[in-house]
Amino acid sequence: MDENMNDAQATVTLTLDDDTELECIVLTIFPAGDKEYIALLPMDSAEDEEGEVYLYRYEEDADGNPSLSNIEDDDEYDIVADAFDELLDEQEYDELVGEEDL
């Protein structure tokens, strides 16, 4: 996994099971349960409003180096997907309320 900073957006290069590389924008790192997770959006679908988001377990070692691992348990994935959906709902609400306050 490579992590790059360009302007204000962090990007990650994922190596998929078939060894192809996919450049993704880091949308957010968020907690769910007692772990942290990361939401990634492929750069080629960043313009697409309904783009596919990838969710991975996120950890850092003692030196602060990040690592991602697959979520292989269906129950864990459901918890993470629900937490991400709630985060999106909160952001949309905050944007709506923020616009009304202007």
C-alpha cells in the first residue's frame, strides 16, 4: 500500500487480488465497534455520484505506518457499512443545516 498526499486529498494505491493496481481517494477513516476502518473511492469513479466505495479495516503499527486488511466477516461488514452510512447521513444533515443558517 502506498500513501501519497496531493494538495488536500490523500490517496492510496490498492493492489487487487489479480495484481492490478487501483488508485483511490481516502474519503475518511472512521470508528465502528472497537476498530477503525477506512473508506476509499477509486479515482476513476470520483466524478460519479454513485461510485463504488471500498471499506477496509485500518490499523497503524507502533511507528504510525498504516495497514489495510479485508473485512471477511459478513456481520463485521454490515456493522462497518451501517457506520459509514450513518456518517454520510450526518454529513448531509450538517450540510443542509449549515446552508439554512447562512
